[in-house]
Amino acid sequence: MKILICIKQVPDTATKIKISENKKTIEQTSIKYEINPYDEYAIEEALRLKENDPNTTITVMSLGPERVKQSLTKIIAIGADNAIHLKTNEDIKNSFVVAKILANEIKKERYDLILFGKKSVDQDNNQIGIMIGEINQIPCISNCTEFKINNNTITAHREIEGAIQIFESKLPIIITQEKGKNELRYPSLRNLMAAKKKTIESIDIVEQINDDIELIKLEYPPVRKEGKIIGEGKEAVSELVRILREERKII
Amino acid sequence: MTGILSVLELKNDEVTNSSLEVLTEAKKIATEKKQDNNAIVIGEINNNNVEKLKEYGINSLFICSTNTNKDGRITLLSGYSPEIYTMAISSVIEIIKPEIIIFSGTSVGKDLAPRIAVNNEYSIATDCISISVKPEGLEVKRPIYAGKIIETVILKTNNPKVISLKINSFNIKKQSVNEPKIKSISSNVSENVIQHLPVLKETIFPERKTLDVSEASIIVSGGRGMKDPKNFNIIEELANTLNAAVGASRAVVDAGWRPHSEQVGQTGKIVSPNLYIACGISGAVQHQVGMINSKCIVAINKDKNAPIFKFSDYGIVGDLFEIVPELTKKLKVKN
Ligand SMILES: Cc1cc2nc3c(=O)[nH]c(=O)nc-3n(C[C@H](O)[C@H](O)[C@H](O)COP(=O)(O)OP(=O)(O)OC[C@H]3O[C@@H](n4cnc5c(N)ncnc54)[C@H](O)[C@@H]3O)c2cc1C
Ligand SMILES: Nc1ncnc2c1ncn2[C@@H]1O[C@H](COP(=O)(O)O)[C@@H](O)[C@H]1O
């Protein structure tokens, strides 16, 4: 089985995001980039499939600037076979453009299973995997917490509000991964050193301009003012109930 | 390209509240732009609901509850299929060529909006929290970086647009009653195609019927301070008393104490209820981003220096095993 995983580098979720003076970009200096958390869950699922079926090859692909190589190397160190770096000068924001570039590269091979994260935690789009399904005419099941593959058939659990939908489909398929049950493993130092010697296929991407969406500004959400400690222990409960009932009228 | 198309959703035979939020915004935009206001609903909708929709200023309501095969055979649409739903919506787009299509930011809307955008070359912005009509186009605000930043973007006039609305972010407002034109349509998907599509085999509901955190107006959440999964009974009891949903921190979800569907935060749900009560949760930034937009936040934690107190409206310092049952008890007594 041939598996492809598309991964994006995003600021570490604990990073404080600072808006630049121009109000249109964020300060890059203090940011540590990591693999998008949902993509990590997807990678771990792929590695487990490979453990069960050694005939599996895993390719990872990422569109982004030079720094994404580091993440690709890490994924090779934990078990991916190949990596493709679609190189740009900086992150492309327009999801349409990203989807078209990725779709075009994906078309060059026949993959049985193509994995995406359900969303990138920087742009919070929730779009790319689903779009590529439409562009390349491959069915896509989004928001999956887990899936199983048996004889060319996939059974996937899609999480919706208050329930789980179980979908079944033939391969090839696109899955967008919700948080799964399995955390991504760490590379050993030895494997990391070995992975660094492996060449990563690099393709220069000429950025297509699409100006149908224009960024006006970035701003911080309104700050919450620091609340008050009503009191300590059980004795404070009556006062809390009074506030919620009489002052705030929310219960 | 002119007119608005709202995509409505049904749940337990009712038009969802998030669909009514969509309709309210759609009506505003349609009025401002002096354009036609259309809506589509996929699935079987009963008369009660059609009546209800008359209060939202819709000009034409498209109802799609069947599929027509190539050979003219008509079958009922049963169960969610993204591909068939996409084709149903696309067939309406072909008829009315709307400039703006609006979805709810639900699991269905999130799944369909990008498909519709790509297939019809529309610009797209998901999970919007405000919309305004500008001469240059449609200006929307949307949270990025899990809500640490709000971006304002313009979807420019020359291109048609798909947007989805973050649930619980807009008010619902009724209009004076009018009679929309009702048009029944059928998606046109051949059996050949259907055979190759993923099928929904089964929907599994949790054993106990619970409110979902993304839809509830009150949430009671528990974290590692609960110490043991069994202790969540005191959280459930408080939640029942308040008609609230149970939420959880990632620590307790990863430990297998609670299902992922209850997780609030960066890799869980981003919620904005009227009241959020955090019990034994420290308030890590990844949890914070998931609940910071709640209208009122209450924290119960034994550590007075816990970060959660920094962004809660009200806090009680102390042992949750004493405080939570006491709170339930006091709430059971009506005023
Ligand atoms: C990529 C990434 C994504 C993440 N996504 C999420 C997410 O979506 N949601 C999320 O929640 N976290 C997320 N996290 C994890 C987050 O960083 C924290 O580890 C987690 O939120 C901690 O959970 P907690 O508050 O329950 O546990 P702890 O931090 O251990 O806090 C327990 C609290 O309980 C209090 N306590 C203990 N006993 C009592 C008692 N008897 N009475 C009262 N108080 C008591 C303690 O004082 C403490 O403050 C993510 C992390 C990463 C790296
Ligand atoms: N630049 C990129 N390179 C590779 N994959 C990407 C890129 N951007 C997004 N993706 C994939 O698409 C998913 C959804 O991203 P988004 O639609 O931006 O929320 C991510 O989890 C990745 O799997």
C-alpha cells in the first residue's frame, strides 16, 4: 500500500503570537515551528499501518519555506520512506492556491491512502484535504478519529456533534485526521542522524497569485479582565450562586 | 452572479439553531445588497419546520430529499453523503448562480463548504464571527491561531463567495412572516457513481444521551484534579442540574477517562457558552484558547496560583470534592 501524508509546519501551540507593526503579519523571531498536531496523529496512524503490513511505503509532503525540511527529516527518522519538499519563500495563505499546488503534485503518483490533518492550527481553515479530494476526484472522509483497512476497504470513524459516523469506502481515499488515540512517537538520536543524510526531494514552487481574498488586518481578541476570587472552600458557594443568579442572570 | 444561498441543516427533524443564525445573517446581507434570499435544505423536512422558516425572510426554499438516477429512477436520500449533498447544492447553484453561499460551521458545513468552493471556483472563508457588506466586497472576521488572533479579510466583489459561520457567534432574529416559493429538487447522481462513494454504515450515539459541548449554553468541565474517572459523577450531577454539557481537559481525555468528543481546547472543541465551569483544570494555554470566549467563566481549583484564575470571572479556591457537590445542592434549591 502506498500512503501519502501532507504535513504543515505551524507555530508550537504554546507560542505567544505577536502581531507585527504593519498589522498584517506576525513576528517570526520568537516562534518555534512544529508539525501541525493533527498531522502528527495522521503520521502515527500511517506508521502503525506500516508496522502491520511491511509492504507499505510512506511518503510525506510539505509545501513551505526551507524550515519545513527539519520536520520532514524528523518524520523520516521515525519511519517514513520518502519526503517531498515543495519549496516556497514563505507560507502561502490562500487555501485555494495551496490545494491546487498540492493536488497537482499528488496526481503524479497513485496513492492508496492520502492523509491530512483536519485543520492547521495556525490558519484554522479546515479545508485543504477536502478540497484536494474534489480537485483530484478522490473521495474524502473528513474528521476521522480512527480507521481500519482491510482488503482494499477502509472503515473510518468520523466525529460529528454528539455522535460518531462509521463510513466505509474502497481505496483510494483521502482521510482528514481528527485527534486520534495514538500520540506521535519520538525519533531516536541515531535514526535522526541517519535521516539527516537522506536526501529530500525538493521542488521549487512558483507562487501563483490569487488576490480574491485580501487581508485587511490582524488584531488581538478583546482582553478578559482579571476576575475575582470569591472566596475559599464550601463557604464561597452561596455567593457564587447569588452572583450567577442575580447579577449575571445566567442560571 | 447574484443572490444569497443559505445551506440549512436538520437535526432530530428540526432546523438547527446554527441554521437560523445563518438565515438571520443571510437576510441582513440580502437586504443590504438588495438581492434575492434563497435557502436549501437537504433531507426530509416536515411541515412544522417549513412553517418555522417562513419567519426568516426567504424568497425561495429549495428542498432536496431525493436522488434521480440516470435512468430516471428516484430514490430517497438517506443518511449523510458529502458527495451527494455536494451535488444537490451544486444543482441549485446552477439554477440560481448565487453570489454568496452561507454554511454553518458544523461538522456538515465544514465538510461541504470547501467542496462547494472548489467545484464552483468560489472564494472561501470558514468559521467567520462577523460579516459586513463593503463596496470592495464582503468583509469578514475570523479567529486564527485558535483564537489568539482575529483576522479581517475581504472576499472581493468580482468573485462569488462561500463562507461558514462559527456556531453560536450570531444572534437569531425573526422577520415578519412571508411565503417562500418552495421548489423540490433532486440530486442527479448515477448508480455507477454512488457505487464508488463512501457510505455511511452506522451512526453511534453515546450510551447516555448527552448534550454536546459545541452546542450547549452551559458547560461543566473536569480536569486532572478529578483524580479518577469515577469521580466525574459529581461533574455529571452538576451538569444535569444545570442542563449543561460535560467537558474535559486533554489530560483526562488522553488518560482515557472521558471521550474525545468532550475535550475542550486547541485539539478539542472551541466553545463559547454562556457559562463555563472549570473544575480541577489548571488553565494551560491550549485549554484556554478553547473556552476563553465563554461569556462567563467560573473556576474551582485548590491552587490559588493556578493560571485558570487569571482569565476566569469568578473563582473559588479549594477542594472541588467539597465545592462541586455543595454547588449542585445549592442549585437544586430554587431561589
Ligand atoms: C499540541 C497540544 C495540544 C493540546 N490541546 C489541548 C486541548 O485541546 N485541551 C486541553 O485541555 N489541553 C490541551 N493540551 C494540554 C495542555 O497543555 C495541558 O497539559 C492540559 O490542559 C492540562 O490538563 P488539566 O488542567 O486537567 O491538568 P493539570 O494541568 O494537571 O491541572 C490539574 C489542576 O487540578 C487542580 N486540582 C487538583 N486536585 C484538586 C482538587 N481536589 N480540588 C480542586 N482542584 C484540584 C490542580 O491545582 C491543577 O491546577 C495540549 C497540549 C499540546 C502540546
Ligand atoms: N502547506 C502545506 N503543505 C502540506 N500540507 C498542508 C499544507 N497546508 C495544509 N496542509 C494539510 O492540510 C490540512 C488542513 O489544513 P487547513 O485546511 O489549512 O486547515 C493540514 O492538517 C495538512 O495536513
